[in-house]
Amino acid sequence: MGLLGLPLLSSVVGLLFVVYLVFDVLRKSQGNDAMVRISAAIQEGAKAFLKREYLYVSILVVGVAVLIALAPTLTGKPDLVLGWRTSLTFVLGALVSALAGYVGMSIATRANARTTQAAADGGVKGALAVAISSGSVMGMSVASMALLGLTVVYLIFREPVIVNGYAMGASLVALFARSGGGLFTKGADMAADLVGKVEANIPEDDPRNPAVIADNVGDNVGDVAGLGADLLESYVESIIASMALAAALVTVAETRTTLMTLPFYIASAGIIASIIGIMFVKAVGRRNPQGALMGGTYVAAGLTAIASFFIVSRMGSEFSIAGTTYGVLGPFYATLAGIASGVIIGFVSEYFTSAKYKPVRNLAAASQTGPAITITAGTAVGMASTAVPVIVLGVSIIVSHQLAGMYGIAMAAFGMLATTGMVVAVDAYGPVADNAGGIAEMAGLDPKVREVTDNLDAVGNTTAAIGKGFAIGSAAFAAIALLSAYMVSVKINVIDMADPRVMAGLLVGGMLPFLFSSMLLKAVSGVAFKMIDEVRRQFREIPGLLEGKVMPDSKTCVDISTRGAIKGMMKPGILAIVVPVMVGLYDPKALAGLLIGAVVTGVVLGIQTANSGGAMDNAKKYIEEGHFGGKGSEAHKASVIGDTVGDPLKDTVGPSINILIKLMSVIALVLAPLFMNG
């Protein structure tokens, strides 16, 4: 098989598996008329949002693509590497990211009612099988489409500087998908909880609540389409960082080509291993869904590690970087370090956000004293959770560098993401299970059905926390690898801390994640304010709504979330694009300082917000299971308020910071030729 024939083949196999999964989901029963109607409303809202979001993003993509294509002319430097080829790869990266998100979201919104019906017919195993098939459509679409597109681009152009545009396109779409989806879902979720649970004292997902449909739509556009775009970006960028570093640092041509293509072959193994892991979950997930999901994740990771050993042993050779020689298996051990880091960070995220452990149980107990203590203690949990992941990342960076130089750091980043298909599948299954529970409630099904879906949803919260751990860990690795590639590209060998331009860049970069987060939180608050006002209005003005005699106007709530999310995502998105360009044009060293500052504060803030939010969410669910007074108690009301604070932290701010630090780093790498010649 010729150069990169195996990656092409495995990508096609992955896409064929996606087709199988789609048919596996769609052949299942949707249930009764009420379930079909509710599912259709969620589908309609999700499509409407993505259509509007992609319209705005496409305008920005076209504008940026034109500027990249015209860069040689605009700068008066006809020999500038930037041009129409980089512009083309940029557009292709954006298209792949958008397409993967749309496919995954489309199946997720069709799988929700089918999961509910499977729970009614076959209990946990049947419902898990449908939900994991749906999540796997997203996971395998991300891995297969990303690898296929990247392989084709590399085979056509062969120049890493041009191929870098593919990552930038994926990153740009990911930022808006994650931030826009997070704004949509959390604005609706906050309104549904505060007005429904606290003020009206009605259950979660009650059909009388006008914000419930918008909340369910948000689960899909934020935690399925947004999540997929986030990890697709990291997946692509870690491969590209490896390519760029190998191309710039390794002088022997044959060895350089081998190291540039090595991640493609490990990615191929990851796709096949993910397929096996998914089938493992479907086969064994009868009574212990969390055990099945985690088992599938470990199976995929273990098989990928074994395959990576043989791939590196067969393809690899000794190589030298800056006078230091590294062994044949150096890249394999660096990849293994990344896999181990991801597992440890995932465990830490689970410990601080799962109701099985003390932090969340203590937080639930603290809720008995009121919402102020809930929020304070929840913030403290998130802060404490940053220590181990940051130390693990630091150790992994040192170890991977010792094993294979700067190239090793990039391979460690990819090691964490080699099984992206499985990781995204496990994470994207959660919103489907959550939607299924909502449909069971709104359709008035037997409470036993809701018990099954709640069981799956609780597992989904834990897997989502682990997924967020992988996301922030991989974001840190990918950003550092991209930063290293940028510094090599602009010929910065050492960061001089005495240079005032570097110090200024560090300070500005350290501030950016906070300013970015402030913009997102303000936008969420604005959407929630309008949504709360609308829900209150409907409860007040629609006769018979609270008595269940008439249905609410859910479309208005969906429209409020859509408009607010689109408006709210634009300013922070433009900030992430414009700042690195302006600083890079001023001075490449200042930009290096800015990127370092953003990574340092962004990683810590991302972990803290994700885990604070996850802890407050699961403390609420722990109380709802009957602890400390259960539903309707003062502790429950306090925990609901805490959850409304934690939700935008874990589902809007935290995930978006991941993309912020990666997007700025990849913009720096793509535009490095412009900054170096500026």
C-alpha cells in the first residue's frame, strides 16, 4: 500500500461504520405520537440554530480565506508562502468540522425518542445500545472525516506550512460551535431551572415549562456538535504540530518524512480500536453502563497503545534534533505518556465531579446552609481540582521531551487524542440519554422509564466530566506543541524574559482567557434574562398553562436562545482571531509571550470552571436522589441555584477556553511566514 494508504483506508472504514450506526439507530422505534412530536420539535430547533450559526461563521470563513489568498499581494511579497493553497486548506478544514458536527447532531436529535422507547422496551441495555450508537456517529465522524481530509490535503500539497491552514479552519469553526452552543444551552437551562424548579415548583423537563424544548435543543448543539468540533480541532492540530516540528527540526529527509507521517498511522490504529471499543460497549452494557463505557474506553486505548508500539517499531529509526539523538521507540513512549496523562486527568475530573466521592457529597451537604455556601464550596472544589492535572501535564511535557525532543511533546498530545472516536462517542452519548429522560417526562411515560434514562444520564455526567478532562488536557498539549512549532517557524530559540515585549505579551496573554470568559458569561446572562422573562410571562399570561390544560410556546424560547447565542458568540470569537494577528504583526516574540501567558492561565481556568460546574451539577443530582431532604427541600433549592451558576462555567466557559488557546496558537503558526517577514 502506498504512502498513507492505510490512513485513507481506515478513514473509509470509519465512515462505513458511521453509515452502519446511522441505520442501526434509525431502524429503532420512535415510540408514540407524543414522543415523535417532542423529538421533532428538538430536531427543528437544533437545525434552525445550526443553520443560522453556520451562516454567520461561513461569512467569516470566506472573509478570512480571501485575506489569506491575497496575503502575497496585500503585503507586496509575492514569495510569501501564504496564498490560495493555504486558503483552500483553511476552507476544507472549516467544512469538515461543520459537516462532522451537523451529522452527529442530526442523528443525536433523532436518537433521543428512540432511546426512550428502547428504555421502555428493553431497559438499560436497549437504551444504552441506542444512545452509544448515536454518540458513536459523532465520535467516528469526527475521527474519520478529520483524518480523511487531512490525509488528502497532505497528499496533494506535501508542505506543512500549507497544510497548517486545515487546522486553522477546523479551529475557527470549533470556537463558534462550542461557544455558540454553550450560550444557547445554558441560557435555556438556567431559565428552565430557576423559573420551573425554584419558582413554579414543577419537575425538571415538565412539559408545561416553555424553556424545556430549548434546553433539550441546547444539549445537542452544545454537547454534541460543539464537543465534536472541539475534539476534532485538537485531533487535527496535534497531528499537524507533529508534522510541522518534524519538518522543521529533522534534517535527514527520509527520517523527516517518516516522522511527519507517523501520526497518520497511529490515528488509523485509533480509528479501528475505537470501533472495537464501541462494539464492546454495545455487547456488555447490560447492568453496569458506566463500567461498559469506561471499559470500552480502556479497550480502545489499550489496543491503540499496542498497535502504536508495532507501528513505531516498524516505521521508526533513530533521529536527531539540535544535536541530540533519540531512540527508535522515543515517539512511542512519548505517545504512551500522553495516553497515561489523559487517563489520570480523566480520573481526577471524575473524583471531583462524581457523586461517588467526597467532594460532591460534601458539597451537597453544604447546600443545606443555602446557595451562597453551595457556590463558594463549589468554586473551591474546582480550584482544588487544578493541582493534579497541571502537575501531570508538567511531568508529561518533561518526560515526552526527554524521550523525543519537541517532537515528543506533539506526539504526547496526539497520544491523548488517538482514540478520539471512542472518547467523543462516550461523551456525546450523554446528551442523548438526557434528552431521552426529558421526552419520557414530557410524554407522560411510566416513571420506571425515567428511572432507566436517569441512570444513563447520571453516567453521562461522569463521562462528560472525564471527556472535559481529556479536552482541556489535550488542549494544553496541543497548544504547547503548536507554540513550539510557531517558535521554530519564526526562529525563536529562547524566550528572553528580560525582553519587555515578551513580558508585555505574557501579561496580555494571561489576561485574555479572563476577558474572553467574561464576554461569554455576560452573553449567557443576557440570554437567560430574556428567557426567564419569557417563561414568567407565559406562566402569567397563558390561561391553563400551569394546570397542564394547554401547551407552552416553546418556539419563542428556542428563538430567544438562537438569537442570543449568535449575537453573544461574535465578540469573543473576533477577539480570539484579531489579537494574535495584531500582536504578531507588532513583534513575533511578543506573540510568543502572549501565547505562553494564555496557555498558563487558560489551562488552569478551564479545569477550574469545568470541575466547579460539574461538582455543583452532580451535587444537585445527588440531593434529587433523596439525600438531605431530596427534591423540593431547601438544600435542593440551594443546589439548583448553585447548578445554574455552575452550568455556564462547565458547558460554556471551560470548553470555550480550550479552543481559545488552541485557535490563537494555530493562527500564530499559520501566519508565521507573515510575521517573520513583517
